[in-house]
Amino acid sequence: MAFRGRTMVRAINLSSKTIAELIPCVVDGRATPELLDRPAVQRDDIDRQIADLTDTRNGLDSVVTGAGTTMLTGRSCRPRQDRQTSNRG
């Protein structure tokens, strides 16, 4: 059981120091709020990274969709010069 727990802790990419601190918890089930803070902070960091990557992917999807539409319709993806001039007021 302890080996499987250690393997799981390594799989979640914690530092050796953090793993050493977590081993007693994995072996005998004892945990403290302080002990759980570090993995919780790491989880929150991962959630932020996922949100940032999702935003980036959504932006890329928009570019790909726009380029695909341009390719299918033959329309230029550059704004026409007269539109830019008229929008400037």
C-alpha cells in the first residue's frame, strides 16, 4: 500500500522535499492542514494554467475558424482599406 501511495505522490510532480513530508501521511494516514497546503496550492496553480491554456486554445480556434472561412469563401482576411478609413471617423 505504501509503495502505491509513494508512486502516486511522485506522479503528481511534487518535489522530493514535499514527497518526504507526505510519506508519513501516505503510510499511516495522518495529515495536518499544513501538510495539505502545498498540494492544494499546486492544484490551484494547475487550475490557473489550465484556464490560461483554455483561453489560448479558444483564441487559436477563432483564428483557425476565421482562416478556414476565408479559404472557403475566397474573402480576404485583411480588412478593406475603405472600411478602415470610414471607421476612423
